[in-house]
Amino acid sequence: METPTSTSSTLPQSTEVEGLAHQLENLRPNIDTPVKQLSANDPPWQGHIYVIKYQDSSRVLTYGEPEGVILAEYEGKPTQRWICHIKEGWLGFTNDPVETTAYLGHYQTMKLHCRATHHLHQEMFCVRKRLGEGFQILARFDQSLHPVGIDEAGDPAVVRYSEEWWGFHLLA
């Protein structure tokens, strides 16, 4: 086996490396630029960032102060991006990192909130693909699963007997 005497022909030149770095930078998705049209059929997977939209609307789950989650028109804000996590086979979602990252969950009122900094039972979800477009989000509630939909006040909440669905749009 021959040992190369010169590495100049096998290693990329400095300008080549800079050019490759620039190309890679251009390939990275820019999640700060709002998407023109949200899809609904990207299955949630741990470690990825999503916009979660309500049915065929342009309204999306949006983190609101303090701890609340509302439906708001999509504007591409960081408060409208959700990172998917997994624990013991259950999915969980945190809002795009802020000072204290909290998990999407439901509590006594059954409305969705971001309160817990750990992935606990109230922050565990099962996402099921529908025959049509989108997904049904099911929240863990005791030993049962209940769908996430819109309550009587128009807020995202765990509700019973709902056929409402959600779309996941992969950002990164």
C-alpha cells in the first residue's frame, strides 16, 4: 500500500471548503420565514419542528402568555412552532425554545396549556392518521384517550367525542 507524499491534491482547498459551507447554509431550512401554504400530512416525529394547524383553516396552535395555548392566524412566529418529543412511546410537544421550555398539556379545565417542564402524563399524546387529510390528536387522560379539539369557548382543549382534526407541517 502506497503512502501519499502530498495531500494537496486530496484535500479541498480553502475556497472550496468555504463554497461548500455556503451551499450547505443555503440548504438549511429557514424556519423564521413564514411558509406560504401549510400542508397537513407530515407525520410528527421526535426532534423535528412543526406548525400544527386546525383542520382546513389557517389558524394554528399558538403559545400565548401566560402558559395558555390559543388558535391564531398563522404568521410564522416562534410561538407557532412546536418541537416533537417522545417518552415511553408517547409524543409530546414544546414550543420553540424560550427561557423556560414547557410541554403542551391539559389540566383541570381541559384547555391546552404549556406549564410542565417535564413530559408527564398530562403532556402525553397519541397522533393517529385519518383516512382523509390530517391527523386526530388524542390526549392521555387517566387510562383513556380523548381527542383534542375546540371547546365551547373556542379554545383548544381535550374534548369528548370530537371528529376535529389537525394538520402537521414539517419545518425542520
